[in-house]
Amino acid sequence: MDRNKVFFIVGSQDLYGEEPLRKVAENSQNIVNYLNKSNKLSADIEFLMVARNQQEIINAIKKANNDDDCIGIICWMHTFSPAKMWINGLKLLQKPMLHLATQANEFLPWGSIDMDFMNLNQAAHGDREFGYICTRMGIARKIVAGYYTDEATLSAIESWICGAYGVREAQTLRVARIGDNMRNVAVTEGNKVSAQIQFGFSVNTYGVGDVVECVNSVSTEEVKELLNLYEKLYTIPDKSKNSMNSIFEAAKQEIGLRKFLSEVGAKAFTTTFEDLHGLQQLPGLSCQRLMADGFGFGAEGDWKTAAMLRIIKVMTKNVKTSFMEDYTYHLEKGRERILGAHMLEVCPTIAANKPTLEVHPLGIGGKSDPARLIFSTARGKAINCSLLDMGDEFRMLANVVNTVEADEKMPALPVANAVWIPQPDFKIGVQKWIENGGAHHSVYSQALSVETLEDFCRMMNLKMILI
Ligand code: MN
């Protein structure tokens, strides 16, 4: 992930003369310096200007729009900045915005406060004028109120920055569908044109033959090199000829898939077990390893989850985030929980232990036994979220879950898994997920905060339902 920048734009007006505005610029630079030196933010903050009139505001916003390195703007109203001056600039704004309701002075100097102080410290006044016009114009923005050195302020800004990286990723992402959706499945379908209009990412289909061509072009030397890496990273309990042949084929698929995705410029992709012509096994290991490297993935043609997985991996710097599926319930009274897994494709970034690399038969797909990484998931809080196409709009459904250990080992279910208890409890979590049309596929993340997901959805004009 590249480190990008956020422009810091200060709202003012011409009323005060040169000297106070010079002081405002100095205060602005101090705030920006503090934010940058805090080491709490994933983007560099760059003080752009103190904007005093409509033209300067338009200039600032055009500059932010046109700078590819800029992921958003922070607006600070040090004083009253008459908001009719902002209308034409805000109409042009194409980047996410954060309105920082703060002040240069932390303490009100009760004994000496005078009009000179007010000229520099009138955010309470200016915030309302700016807020009114943003609300009236329907400008999506995050409002963060508090002194700029406060930990909570920094954390709220950082959450927004992560969301802004997600927005930037959504706008440029390409999702490659290798084959179509699984036949007859409803929830993985959706309107790809509507998705591109709202989010920006494009979703296009490729024949599995295009991938097969890449897989067949892989040399034995390339495969052997990758097998050496597998030996280092994973425990391989069965090194029999059959097992190693299957792992050899999986490695070949991985290299082929990487070549294919690089050729089409996709950072997210889907597969389907119903369309594997020319592939010897369902790509399991390769999907897991590509996810571990930050690719988005959705099984059975699920392009919405593939796109969201990639976007959330960007927002979480690819920490502890995976494709997931609700598998089966444990309904012991008072200890209800859900076992999540997939046929093969769970991302090793959520692994609690060193994964084992194993080959086992797979009942569906009608192909040879596929290789896969097997592990359990670390305990801890996570978010499950699901992007849904409801026909007339997209929605984001999210549920916080507590990941727990499995009661016992599951030797007859050789797949990576996670066990969790939905919040606030099993009954409500499950009822509300179903009631809101949540999919069986989700993005599972132990690194994503509810706040960042909310920030992202607000910027994307996407309705979010949090259970
Ligand atoms: Mn599935």
C-alpha cells in the first residue's frame, strides 16, 4: 500500500486583514505538523491554504480533485467562513471530506479573552455555517469534534483515512470473474453496471480457458521454486507421490493465476467450481495465497464479496481479513455458535497457527483432489460484512462477532475454519442477519473497525446496517 496525502484546507474570510491571517496560517501549519508527527495517521497531511473567498476555495478543491496522490481533504473552519463562498467549490468536490471541528487554542483564556482572540478562534461559529451548507447540499463528510491533540480525535481521523483509501481503491479496482456465478444462486448475482456507477469498480468476465492458457505456460523450474517456498511456509504432513503431484499442480495454478491477473490488471477475482474446464483441480491453495497477498476473492462467482474483500484488505493494510462463509450451527443451549469455513478458500492472514498444506478429495466439481491450507482462526473480535444488491439499491450489512476456539479438532473436515458467536448474542445476530437479507458469503476481518466501515459507506453513499 502506497502512502498518500490529505490536503488540509482552512476556511476563513477577508474581514480580518493580513496579520491575523498570517497567524491563522501559522496555527494551521502547527496543527498539520502535530498530526504528521503523531505517527497515528496512515497518510501525510499537507497544509494547502487559508481560503478567503470563492475563487480560492474553488482553486483548493480543484487541486485536490486533480492530484492523484490526494485521497481526501480535511476542512478546518478557524472562523466564520461565509458558506455561500463554498457552494461552487463544494459542487466540484470529488474527494472524501472530513470536517475537523477543532480550534488552535485548547483553553479559552477567560480572563483575557477579547475580539483579537475571537478572530483566530471562532470555529464554534464557523463550524455551524459550513455544516449548514454541507448538509443542505447533501455533501457526504465525516465530522470530527475535539481538540486536535486528543487521542480520540486522531483515531477518528485515522479511521476516516483508512476509509478514504478504500474509496480510492473502489474507484480504480478491476474484478475479474473467471466463469459466471454458481447456477441458480440469488445472492451472488447483482447489477454490475449499478455497482460501477456507485463504487467505481468494474466487473468483467473471462473464460476459464484464458486462465488455463496461463497455467499451461508455467515452467517446471518456476513450480519447483514455489514448492521450495511452500516447504518453508507450511507443514506438509503427507509427502507421498500422489500428494506432492497435487501440490505441484496447485503451485502451477498459482503461478498461472498470478500471470493472468497481472495481464488483465485485476486485484480481485472470482472462480466457480461449475466452470473448471482444463483445470485439474479447484483452485484452493492459489486463491488462499493470492488473498494472503492482498487480492480480493469470491467463490462461486461472488464478485461483490471479491470486490469488498480487496477494498477491506486495503483499508486494513491486509491484516487478518478473509473471504468467509457461514457453514453450520452449533446449537447447544447457551453455547450457540457458528462454524465458518469454505470448501477451500479461507485467507491465511487470519490463521492462529502455522498452516498445514494438505490434499484431500472434494465431493463437488468433479475434479482431482485439491490442495489447500488448513488452520484455525485466532480468537478475538471480528466484523462480518456483506455487500447486498437489493434490486433498487446496494446495502452493507455488518455484524460484530466474537471468534472463539473450536470445542474439538475436526479431522474429518480438512479446511481452514473460524468459530464465532454473533453479537449481541447468537439469536439476535442470526435473526437480524437473515432478516436483512445477509448473504452466506462475507468478508471477515479482525482488523477492520466498525467506524472505518461506517466512514467508507458514508463516502460511498451506501446504506449500512449494523447489527
Ligand atoms: Mn460459497
